[in-house]
Amino acid sequence: MAGSSIGTLFKLTTFGESHGVAIGGIIDGVPANQVIDIEAVQDELDRRKPGQSAIVTQRKESDKVEFLSGIFEGKTTGSPIGFMIKNDDQKSNDYDHIKEVFRPSHADFTYNSKYGHRDHRGGGRSSARETASRVVAGAIAKQILASLGIEIVAYVDQVGSIKLGSDIDYNVIDDNPVRCPNMIVAAEMEALIKEVRKDGDTIGGSVRCEINHVPVGLGEPVFDKLHADLGKAMLSINAVKGFELGSGFECVSMRGSDHNDLFNEDGSTQTNHSGGIQGGISNGMPITMRIAFKPVATIIQTQTTLNKVGELVEMDGKGRHDPCVVPRAVPIVGAMAAITVLDFYLRDRATNL
Amino acid sequence: MAGSSIGTLFKLTTFGESHGVAIGGIIDGVPANQVIDIEAVQDELDRRKPGQSAIVTQRKESDKVEFLSGIFEGKTTGSPIGFMIKNDDQKSNDYDHIKEVFRPSHADFTYNSKYGHRDHRGGGRSSARETASRVVAGAIAKQILASLGIEIVAYVDQVGSIKLGSDIDYNVIDDNPVRCPNMIVAAEMEALIKEVRKDGDTIGGSVRCEINHVPVGLGEPVFDKLHADLGKAMLSINAVKGFELGSGFECVSMRGSDHNDLFNEDGSTQTNHSGGIQGGISNGMPITMRIAFKPVATIIQTQTTLNKVGELVEMDGKGRHDPCVVPRAVPIVGAMAAITVLDFYLRDRATNL
Amino acid sequence: MAGSSIGTLFKLTTFGESHGVAIGGIIDGVPANQVIDIEAVQDELDRRKPGQSAIVTQRKESDKVEFLSGIFEGKTTGSPIGFMIKNDDQKSNDYDHIKEVFRPSHADFTYNSKYGHRDHRGGGRSSARETASRVVAGAIAKQILASLGIEIVAYVDQVGSIKLGSDIDYNVIDDNPVRCPNMIVAAEMEALIKEVRKDGDTIGGSVRCEINHVPVGLGEPVFDKLHADLGKAMLSINAVKGFELGSGFECVSMRGSDHNDLFNEDGSTQTNHSGGIQGGISNGMPITMRIAFKPVATIIQTQTTLNKVGELVEMDGKGRHDPCVVPRAVPIVGAMAAITVLDFYLRDRATNL
Amino acid sequence: MAGSSIGTLFKLTTFGESHGVAIGGIIDGVPANQVIDIEAVQDELDRRKPGQSAIVTQRKESDKVEFLSGIFEGKTTGSPIGFMIKNDDQKSNDYDHIKEVFRPSHADFTYNSKYGHRDHRGGGRSSARETASRVVAGAIAKQILASLGIEIVAYVDQVGSIKLGSDIDYNVIDDNPVRCPNMIVAAEMEALIKEVRKDGDTIGGSVRCEINHVPVGLGEPVFDKLHADLGKAMLSINAVKGFELGSGFECVSMRGSDHNDLFNEDGSTQTNHSGGIQGGISNGMPITMRIAFKPVATIIQTQTTLNKVGELVEMDGKGRHDPCVVPRAVPIVGAMAAITVLDFYLRDRATNL
């Protein structure tokens, strides 16, 4: 496999299946002498955890992170930070019904085909539970970035056809279970999610992420353009189907004379269609991204599907799943942004002696 | 910098500035004993080169690839393939007007800020000329993939607001200068591009890419999901602002019951919203992607911009530029797809003994 | 730091300090469907653990490995194997005397200078305790290699000036506490180690390692020559000062006519000065290496040393240390050989389609 | 193959066969704004080139380096430096006699077995000619290191049984064709090499390398210890069979009380058995290494060897070869040291913010 690591200098490697003993990871390349607030890490994890509100999965997982190394007397030592989150809710019998069956639009079929042998319980390694490890690493990266003045904000900007407009208040993001920065739109989204769930169905959504006060100069052309690696980081999150930087797909129908971001005297730009990155290098403007999440594949409906011996069979949906993934995806998107930006911050230090 | 390589086992490293001595690259990890058709490589390069039609830049560059190593008696030896493309058209005086000025929405400002010293001529390293090296590596990857039965097709599906519908004929892609698989839509697109150029302006566009007959099992979860690396590869191309797999951003407004791809008995699926990848691993269905290209930043209009000493100055647009980048982007997209898929094909061979 | 990983496809990343909560690691890129004998892994760990005989350190560490992921129903899933070994013996007060002092020829000074903040207890991250994680990964690699017919044998061939001759019996390696394949020489070595310990001193030693039945063709020229990476793997073990392949330093005084390994008809060679590798690629003969270990730096004698504020101070040696490191180094050398060879075995599979 | 790159941030990738069109490479991650003295690069190449004295191969190769990118107006731009050296002396008929035959202790057999298809002329990719590209990259690294005060010196310290003693004058290294820092010993070595050549034979040798004024703190534990990567770099040079740091294999017979390097008040040490590195991190003392080179395998004698169809045949030695490789290996060793140390210098900058 060997695909379980991300980053060049600030590098996260994760392990763990949904219903194994534990999930966790190793963060290598953490700068030394950084004060780490362990509670703030747990707070980020709590934003991702199941059961936190009425519109997310009701699985019970305490998701308590345990640090095993790399932090001594409250500060990083520069040595790798090992951590784990035990899997308490290992009701693996819940998953006996999918042992021999490939759920539609899940990774059961592809994992089985690729590896021949898999831990089927709860999706095993393909479960989004793995992203809890990313949130831990992201929370540490965020704290280090904050000490450098760099801030990351992520929020839901669309659920189904309900879109956030320009009336945005970052302060209310965590005041509603959807994590939308507008309480009225959030209420509409929440109602839609509840309606969808009542139907035993699920719905897609999108998350916007902004990274503010990034210094000019991060990004390593030509292949490791800053947005290329941000894109990879986001596309590696379960259920993501699309990524946009700045103007995104809207740029397709625009003219250069409208799209060009004209400079101000201080090097900032009057517009930000570039999304804070030009030629793969940050230009000091906010980095703006949008990430599309598909509707969760697990639905509480009967579907025809394939079993391991190649027969089409009826499968009843059951289990505790999210009707819409974006409320819990918000901290994951923020985490991947933080991991990526810190890595490029460190890489940039080698540019000039 | 150290960002000039892509790939894990099949690895391309490129060098070269727009108006230096030459551009080129090294392809390492090429499987041995593969017959290489050098003319077919040159043909792919010719699809990318300037001056090939009335709707692209009229710069004169012969773009002749010279192979320096790794191919012996017509076959690969397993040793790295070094190659270069000399820069014949080095009219560097053409660029004196931008030596002290940062062009809006170009990488002049960010390169200058990051590196302090840059080859400004024609954008130097930030020029899309670098992508010619990608086309060379991609053409070699394509030939190897073809021997494995894997085919890649790329084409323009939107220019400005003109969208390709469902009436598609792959055979006509290279019969029109836009590289659109519908001659009627192509003609409309061509007319739009000419109109835009007449205005001294530019226009955005998008490219679709399909990879067919990919075996089940390519992709290395969790971070190196196949589409995550495809996304990175595409986002690393100059002017790209967005990437979609399968349903892409449309998934946001869909329900799970509509989005799920139900299986056929042979493991194929009735629909392909997944875009040929589930859980980061190819499922045997066509891999489908869409890539958004912004309108070229160079316009033949007067713009206010910033110079090196921090003054806002008027800049007249000049030079030979593309009014729309997508016709020439088609072979680049195909090349990046080929490079990525071959790399994952090789990586997958380590999964089972 | 970001130096905590080794391997390209079969990749080990480790974490943990000597007296933190736990040490452990993640093994990524493990081929799927491999039966793993957990007890055999523990057996290898027991060969490395403290307190196993009278001539090694008498610290009490149970060194029990716990697997957290990647093995399901006794077989690998292709997903990363996470594991940890808890640190039971955390008598950290034992180390208060070195908190403010840099022990001579230890890494206290360099870690303090590089990172500014360190876990001083028992050497922290610089402790050879980290190598227990390597033994775990190595034991898994060995089992997979064994299923491919590849065998690794390591043993002590010198302690102080006492050298093993040509009278060798692999069967007795674990019948003596030195791990020397000749019981008479082993007894001499044991006596020397005891004598040295009585003096409160330590002594150097060397380990030989042979890898048998390696298929022809492993190694990736030019930089990743098989012996270059074997050398790096060995030199990354604590206390190693030298590495030899085949004839090693003896080749310096040899003539080509004597050193050349002449072929037999089957492609094997009459001699093996090459040590099983030519041009960086295995040639099918046994791979033979020799690794030099310095005398342990901790001695039970009073030494003058430096403290954190730059004063020279007297330091009394204490603590439970090894008088000679090689008996416990044998499984570590074997582990690093296994990790490296398996990685190259997997890499080679990408050479030919 | 994918083994043609070395380095993490300062990264060299090479291409080229002995008798192909050209050899060369790409240096990625070069810090920006560094003044480069091109003539000094050529001077280093001239120290490696054939025909420079009576005791090296008399092949005629001009070895002229051409830079293709990355240097603009005399200074690095931070973009990759592409370069090539054309192969003028392509008398490939000289090698027809080895097309079907595997020379003893050469890489003919292993390359043929691994890749199935090879450029046999002059050893093709396995030829030491590839090291010319390393010398180019090393010369650039050396210039950058020199601006940081770091100096590298390499010289021959043994040929056959003739050893350099403690009477050393660095100023005379290039005053004799052996590159030994003692003119009397050099004369003896030269006489031995001539005698060996007269016999149609070859002889081994060793090179010492010192790196002075390295700041404290370079090296990335645990796997990327500074000496582990220096060892890999040296072992990747053709014909190398052994590597020692500091006391090297002598440490085996030493006691800790003799081997420990006691501190001076300024953090330097009274002795330097550690060879300038403790725990994988530089301690500010000179880094001292010794590298063993085997006698060249090509001898002007008749040897029995194997051909491609598995027959033992007589082969007459011919061609223009080096009777002893170390005089020309000196600049290669220095280059690999420079490449490695600069890479770790850049990596270390990410340790503390």
C-alpha cells in the first residue's frame, strides 16, 4: 500500500481500521520547542466525533486521543509525535451482513479486489474513521500556524441545493450543528438534512476553506504547486468529488479582462479570483478553496447489490450513518489545510540561505 | 525548490525556463524492454506546440525532442530517459517591458518575492512552456499503457459559456483546432475564441479526460488515493483552477439514492457517478475527470499594474499569447493522466506477491 | 525532524522515547494476504530485550508488542500495521543526574543543540530502545522473505580483539549469550565482556550478516544500489561506525586478478569478494556484510564532562548498561537487512511488465 | 528503476550511459541567489576526467559541462539546474567483444538479468562515467557550502598496502597524480600503480574525506542520521566496498574508556573517535570518513568468463582502463559529501521556527 503518509517535511502517517484495536498516527518533522495545548487538540476531535448533534451519526465513540511520544513537559521535542485513539465501539456483529456483500458506491468491492483479504467491519481501513487521525495532526499544525499568525477557517457553504450567500458571520459557525456561517441558511440546511434522513436517504454538500495571513512565497513549482498539494490533500478525504481554488469552475466562462486580479500598491490585489495563489505560490491574499462531498453511500433503503460470489442480491440498509457528511467534514478540511500549509512553510525555509 | 518531480516509481523531473538554452527532463523508473515509437512522441508534442492553428499563439517554436539516454536500439533499458527540447525562439528583448513590472494574475510577483532573483523572459520557469516536457513523458507513458490495453482520451468540453452536450464523436477531436468531439460545437467555440482575440481578450475553458480499461485495483489509500494524485497532477498544470472526478460538484445537490452506482453482475456499475474510483481505488469503470482552465492572464489591453519598486504603472499588453488555453491543454491533460496511471500501475504490483 | 521513516514501498516509521509512554511504529506497504506469526515476532523482540543473559544490561523491560491494525484473522490486509511497546520501566529519577549534563560520546549535546528541548530520560529519542520497533518490522519482513525462500543470518564475529575464524556453526548462534557461531570463541568473548564489565568499562564488537537465496536483480542503480541502502540501514543503528560489503576494506590491498569473482556456468561465482552484489544489483550469491559497533559510551567510571551552562564537571557513571552491544545488536542487524531486502524485492517488481 | 535521485531538499537526478548521446542531470532545490562560478565547476570535472595523468585511463573525453537552466545572470534562480556532458568518445566498436559476454566482477551479468535489455557499450549505465554528473552537482554544492564556511577535503590515504601516515600536507594533494597529501608516499603509490599496470593488473585503494566547520545540529534521527546518508552516498559510488566514520572498524577492539571523546569547555572534544557525529547529528568537530575502493575489474589478462548463452569462454582483457581508481575517485567522494551535507543543512532549517 505505502500510501498512508502525507507531507514532505511535516509528515503524517496514519494506521488503523474502523473496528480494530485503535487508530492513530505518527507526525514526523514537527518543529521543536512548540507549546502544544492538548485540550485544544481534543476539542477539534470533538468537532468531528459522532453523536455530537441530531443531524450526524448516532454512533457512540469517545474519540479520546492519547499521545505516546514527542511532547515533553508540554512542548514538542522535534521527535515524532505518536498518538492513538482506541476504538471503543467495536460492535462488529453489526457488520456481519456486509461480510459477503459489496455495498454500492462503497470501497468494499475495490478493497476486496485489490487486497484479496480485508477487515470488512465498518469499512475497515476505508472508513472515514481514519480521518480522526488527520484531525489530531491538523490540530497540532494549526497551533503552530497560529503562532505564526496564519489562521484557517472552514465552513459548510452548500447542502443539496441550499447555498450560502454573501451574508457570512464566521462567529456563528459553531453555533449551529451544520457549521454554516449564517444562522438562517443553517436552519434551512438542517431542516433539509432531517427531511432526507427521514426518507432513509442522504444528501451531498460542500465546504469552503479560507487560509488567512499566509506569507507570500509558499509553494514549490512546478509539480508541488501549493494548490496542487492542497487539492490532493482535500481529494484524499473520503467522499470528496471536486476541488476548486479561487474562481474555480466559474473561471471557465470568464474573460481575462474580468478574471485578472489587479494589484494594489502594497502587492495585495483588488479581487481574488486567483484564490491567493499565483504560479503555485501564495501571494499573500486569502487562500480560498471549495470542496464537494458526495451524499453518503449508506442509505436506509433496500438496494440490489453484488456479493462475493458474483450474484446480485437485495441488501437492506441499516446501521448508524450520517445523512450528510459536511458538518463533520468541516474540521477535517481545516486539518488537511493546516497540515499542508505548515509543510510548505517549512519547505520554503530552504529557498534562501 | 525541490518541487520539480512527480511520481513514486515512474517519476518525471523537469528543468528549464521559457527562454533559457533548453527545457527537458528525466524520466526515471521506466519499465525495461518497452518498444518506444519516437515519432509518436513528437506527434504528441506537435499537438501542444504553438502556431499549429489560427486560434493559438503564433510564436514559432519547433519543439523538437532529443532523447539523450535510456532508449537503446528502439527499446527502453530500464535506465533513466533524459531528453531535451531546445529553445529556438529566444527573442528575449520581447520581454524587456516586463523586467521591472509584475503582470496581473501572472507569477511574476510571487516568483520575485519567493526567490528574489528570476529569469523574467517569457515567464521563465513559470511559463507553460515547461509542460512540453510533461507531454514527452506522457507520450512514453501512454505507449506503455497502450500495450497494457489502457487508453486515455482528452478533449475540450467547454469554452466560455459554450458547452459540449451528449453528442460526442471521439474521432473528430483532432479534426478541429479546438479539440472538441463535436464539429458543430467546435465551430461555435472557435468563433468565440476568435471574437475574444479580436477584443484583445482571453477566455476560459474546460477539458474532460477519460481513462478507459484501467484494471480494478489501482490506487494506494489513504492519502495516495488514485483521484487525489490525478487531481494533484492536473492542478499542477498552469492555469488550472478546478478538478472534478465523476459527478464532481453536481454531487453536492444529489441524494445518495440517486448517486449510488448500482452493480451489474460482472462488477461493472449501471451508472458511473464515482468516476471509476471508489475508496481511492479504480473499480474498472472509465475514470472520468473534468479540469477548469482560467482565461490566460496576458491580454492585449492596457492594465494598471505594480512594478518592482512598488509603484502602480500602466502596462500595455503585447506579445504572442493564446486567446484560450484549452486546445493546447488537451495533450497536457492526457499526458498527466498517463504519467499518473502508469505510476499507480507499477505501485500496485507491490500489493500482492 | 522527518527522518523517522525508512523504505520506499515497504516503509517503517517509528516513534517513541526511552522513558515516554510507549515506543512503536507503522509499517506501510506490507503485501496483503501474508500469514503473520505473532509469537515469532515476539521471539525476535526477546532476542533483543534487556536482562536476557548475564552479559547484557540488567534493566527490566518486558518489551511486549501490541498490534493495533493491519492484521485481520491472522493475515495482513495490505493496510498499515500499527504497533506499540509500552515502556514499563520508567524509573526516570534514575536519570536526574544527566538532566543538566552532556554525557561524553552520547547524543545529549547534539540533541540539545539541535532541538533546544529534549526528553533527557535514558537518552530519550536517541536511546537504542528505538531499535525494538525495527525488530518488530524486521520480524514481519523476515516472515514474508522466508515465504519467498530468502533467509537472513546474523552473528557476532568479533569482540575486542577476539575474532571468529572460519570454523562456523550457524546452529549454535543462539546457544551462547554472545551469539557467536563457535562455542569456543563465544566463551572467550563472554569472558572478555565479563572482565571489561568488572572494570566498569565497555568493549566494541562487530556483527556479520548474510542474506541467502536472494534472487538475481534486486537493487536500483545508480543511487539506490542495494548495498548503498543496506549500508544506510546498518549505519542508522545506534553505535555503528563502519560497514563493509564482501571483501570490504581488505579489497584496498588486493589486485584485480585476485579480487575478480570468476563465473561458474550457472552464473554463480567461484569466489564472493563482491559480497553478492555487482553494480548495485544482487547477483544471486550470498550477500555478506560486516558492521562495526563502538564500545558503549556509558561506563561506570568517573569522567570529566560538560554541563548545560558550559562548565566542565565530574560525572560518576551509573545506571544499567550493556558492557558490549553486539549480542543484542544481532537481531537488530538482521531486522534492518530484512526491511531493506523486502523493500527492494517489491521495488524490483516494477522493472518489467 | 527509479533509483536515479539522491537528496530530499537538495536533490540530484542523473541520466546517461557511457556511450550514449550525453550524460547529465537535474539539480532541484538549489537555494536561490547563489553566485555560481562555472569555471570552478569545470575545474572539478577536470580533476575527474580521463587522460589527466600517466596513471589513469588514457581515454580521451573532454567532459565539457553545459548548463541548460536554473542559472541566470550568474546566479541561481531557485529553479532546477539542468546540465549535460556530451559523450564525444563513442568508439562503441571497442566494446563489441563484450556484447555477448559478461565480464567478471562487472555489472554486465546483473544488468542483463534485471533488465533483459541493456546498452552494453562501455558498461552503459553501470559505467563510472555517470559519476561526472555527481561532480557537477557536488561542485555547485561545494560553492554554496563554502559561502557558509563549510569546507570539504578528500585525498588518497592508501593504495595497495602503502598507507599514508600522520605526516599530511593538504596543500600538496593536487601536486601529485595520486592525490595523496604527502609527496613521498605519493611517489611510492605512483610507482606501485605503474608496476601493477605493467602487469596488466589493477590495485585497490582508499580515500579519506574530512568536512570541516560543519555547524552543530545537522542530521535527522533516527533513520536519516547524517553518517547513514553519507555512508549511502559513498557506497553508491562505483567500486566502493566499505565505509567508516571516525574510528571506524578500529572501534571494535577499543574500550569505552579509550573511545569516549571528552569535552572541552567550548563543546569541542579532545579526541574525535566519533568522527564529528553523535547520535546521527553533527557535533561541530570535523566529520571524518574513509572509503574503500576495490581494484578495477577490467584487467589486461585472459580470464575465463560466462557468455549470454551460458558457456564459459576465454576473454582477453583490452580497452583503456584505470589501473587504480582512487586518484580519480577523490573529486567524486568530495562531491557526494558536498551534496549530502548541503541537503542536511537545508533540512535542518525546518527544525526550529
